[in-house]
Amino acid sequence: MQPTPATADGPATETPGSLGTEKQWSRTTAYIDIAVVVAVLVGTNLIAHFTTTWASIATVPVAAAVLLVLTRRRGLGWHELGLSPRHLKKGTLYALAAVAAVVTVIAIGAAIPATRPFFMADRYATISGALVASMVVIPLQTVIPEELAFRGALHGTLERAYGARGVFAAGSLLFGLWHVASSLGLTAGNAGLSEILGGGVLGQALGVAGAVVATGLAGLVFTWLRRRSGSLIAPIALHWSLNGLGALAAALVWHVTLG
């Protein structure tokens, strides 16, 4: 929308109609950006979980990079993506506090006999496997790409259109739904969950529902950290500590139980 030209009587001004049209166009653009980000996320999830092994490894990191480029080209600033250098120090402080809290909770949970079986995930039954998963696979294939996508690209586009409430509500809901496919075998591969929820279709459905609720709530916390610190470092640290330290704790529990 072009401004009204200046005249000899005074400076250029925008008419009320032109301001309304410009605002409406800006809101429409924000909706389009959200639709594009969500479409990329849905496609990424389907490809990563229902195609080939190589696709499951590479799809999420590639999609995160694509979303970062797309949102930057659509005008989102580094601060809107949680990547501004000026928030680095604050983000680091929140990250350290988050990791310390998770270490405490995991240590207590692994030490208590009643909660120890929940750490017994089959895929982390060996120390070496858990180390590789914790230090390589989880941060590079899961945590960093997901945070770039959800607390970066999706967060920035949602906030432009809906503000903080939209980010917390829609962002957390979508993050929970993102984990439907990855939790299909959750109960079958976890001794504690299998004992409580049982096997079969019902157990699987309950496991998926529980995973969606849990990750949706985690999304709320990640979003709070992202907004509070202004940086992706804080939610990345919390996300990694929950997954990565959880993997190491699982291996330790298996080792103690079987040893």
C-alpha cells in the first residue's frame, strides 16, 4: 500500500481505509505463513515415520533448515526465531537452571523402586547405545531440529498472528500431536508402561494419548522458557536433558537391574 503523497499543506498521511487494508493484508500474510509451516511439519512427520530408514534420519533436520530459510525470507527477524545474540547470556542461565532441575528429578526417579521401571526403555538397554543416542542422535536428529521448527519458525509465525496465547495454545497442541507417530510403539518397548497400560490396541492407544498429553505439556514449558529467555538455547537444553539424560538414566537402570 503506497502512502498518500505529501502536499504543500503538510506531510503525507495514511487514510483510515488504507491503514485498515494494510493491517488486514499483514494478518492474511501471517495466516499464510502459519499454514506453510504447519504443512511442512505434517509432511515431515509422515515422511520421517512412514517411509524409509534414511528418511527418518534426515527428514527432520532438513525440514528445520528449510523452515528457518523460509521464515527468514518471509521477514522474521532473528529475535522472532529465538536466535538473536543479545539473548544468549539470559538463555544460557535459564538453560543451566533447566538442566539442573531435570538432573535432580531423573536421579530421584531412577533411585526410587516404584518409578525405576519407567526408565527401562528397550532401545537404551546398553551403555554404549545410550551414549551415542544421548550425545549424537538425540541432539542432532531430534532436539535441535524440533526446537528450530517449533520454538523457532512456528513460534515466530504464530506470535505474529495470535500473540502469546496463540503460541502457547496452538504451538503446544501441535507439538503434542507431532509425537503421535513416534509413540505408536511406546508401551511395547517400556516395561513400566506395559505393566500399567497393558498391551494390544488399547494399551497402544493409551500410550499414544499419554505421550500427546505429556509432550503437549512439555511444549508449554518449552514455550515459556523460549519467551522468558528470548532464546532457543533454554528450550533446547531442557528438551535435550529430558531425552538425552533420560536415555543415560535408562541405560544405568538396565545395567543395575541386569548386573
